[in-house]
Amino acid sequence: MDQVLSMMPEGMLEQLTAEQRRDLIAYLRSPAGVELHSLSAPIGQ
């Protein structure tokens, strides 16, 4: 089974404060957030 990788650099989330994490999640869930890629294929394929 192929592994699906996150577009976020490894370790970046741990460097964010709780407030920054909430802001990031709110942005990604908003209509202005980035379009999600299909989970049927790993990134880069």
C-alpha cells in the first residue's frame, strides 16, 4: 500500500503555538482554504 504524505513540512506543526494551530485549521476548513488533493494517489504521482 502506498503511503500518502502531507504537504506540510515534517515537524512544522510542533513549532506552532496552540493559537497558530487553531488559525491554520480554521483557514484550511474555510472556503478560502486550499483545495484538497485526491487521496486516491500519493502526492507527486
